[in-house]
Amino acid sequence: MTTFAVPGALALLVVPVALLVLYVVIQVARKRRFQSFTGVTAPRRWTRHVPVALALCATVLLIVALAGPTREIHVARNRAVIMLVIDESRSMGATDVAPTRLAAAQTAAKQFADQLTPGVNLGLVAFAGNAALLVSPTPDHKATVAALDHLSLDDSTATGEAIFTALQSISSVATVLSSDNTDAPPARIVLESDGAANKPANQDNPRGAYTAARAAKDQGVPVSTIAFGTKDGVVELKDEHIPVPVDDNMLKRIADLSGGQSYNATSVDELSHNYQSIQQQIGYQTINGPDRGWWLRTGALAAFLAAVCALLINRRLPV
């Protein structure tokens, strides 16, 4: 319970308090009158107070229910936009994550798409030396699942270009979704890569990754980054074994500049867990919902028990 829809109704709690005080006063006065006439103290069973206690409890519970208690509940978003941005540079061919980094990333991304809240608009951008919009944001998540099968390795890593491509796609779909004078839908970019960008060389250039991250911040689109791979990654190029250890420094910087969060994953299970965390953040929203049901049911039960106890305990005639 977090708050009350009608907090003023809680002022009625003075009623059961006043009734309790009145009941105690009446019981004390009755005891004194009995003693003044008989000179003895009549034995009294404590059980005779049970009906009144239950009735007062029922009153309190029903008054709280009348005040409209609320609690935090998770509600699926129907208009959110998520852009998956997946690195397909040569280093993603490393086999430190079986069978390869790219294949493992495809598997985890498919699981994410399959489990995503149905109403969320999901899109896909793949990038190496250039960025390609493979799927515009759509609630048809099967389109993204199908497109993930077509990722292939290529040269260079243009992370900034990929973020700009995702931002452009988000802007386009946001214009459509907010055409009925509603607010723009919440959006998030999920960037998965294994290392630093190298195109352009300076990431503060107009199309660099850091510039793109700042643009995402300005547009209110956080970039959640996932550094995928281990320090032992190796790729084979022209019969040479080239080390490609995961480098998460730039990805953390991108997340910080955009207002997003950074994650690290060295296996498919860790990657899937990171995707689930992101889904909870963007796929659902927390709102205050009604929570008076428990109070009503308990109050009604207490009132019923009070009536039963009054008949069984305080009856005047024998059964």
C-alpha cells in the first residue's frame, strides 16, 4: 500500500475509537452499579467482549477500504519502442562464447523478442562499418526474429552511425504513434557489442559514438549497452590468430552519456538475464492501482464473525 485515493475518509477512524471509549466507560459504570447494589464483584467472562472487538475491527477495516488504498502494480506498456542494435563486426566471430559471439547474440536476441510484451514496438539495426535498419519498430516481433537470421560479419565498427540510425527510426515511429495528440511513447536503444568503435577514429566527431549518445540523451532515449564476450576472444583472419578481448569502456561511456545502463555478459545465460532486466524496465510501467479488495473482504468477514459471536456468546436464553 502506498497511498489513499480518498485520504479524508480516514478521519472516520475517530468513530471506532469513540465507540471503544464509550464501550469501556459503559462497562466500568455497569460494574460499579452492580457492586453498589450487591456488594460483590460479579464474575465476568472475557469472551463477552469478543463480538464488540470484532465489530470495531470490521469498522476500522471498512473505513480504510472506503479511503481507497492503493499499491504499486506493474502494467505492460502498449506503445513503448525498443531498438535492438547489434554489432556484426569481425570480432563478433570469436568463439570464446560458443558457437560464436554473433550466433550467441542472435539466440539471446530471439529469446528477448519472443518474450517481449506484445504491445511493444521492436526494431532491429545491425552494424559493422555501416549501419543498416533491418526492421522498423513494429509490434510484430516475429519480423525481428526472422531478420536476426540474416546477420553476417563485416569489417569495422561504426557504433555512432548505428545509434543515429536507431534514433531516426524511433523518431519516425514516435511521430506516427503520437499523431493523435498523445505523448510520444517511451523509447530505449539496446546496444550489444564486444568492443570499441573504430569508425570514425574520434568518437566525438559529428557521427561518432559519443556524439550519438549525447543526441540520444537530448531526445530522451537512453542507450542500454551490453558488452558481450570475454578477455580471451580470438578470431582467425588470413591464417592469423588475432586477440579480440571484450572492451567495455566505450560502451559504459555511451550508456553514461545517454542516461542508460551498462551491462556485461560472458555467456548466453548472462546475456539473456540482461535482456530480461531491460524488458522489465521498458516493457512495464509501475502505477498506483486500487488495493481495497483485501480490506473489504476482511472487514466483511470480521463483521460476520462479530454477529455470529454475539449470538453464541452473549445470548440471554439457553439453547
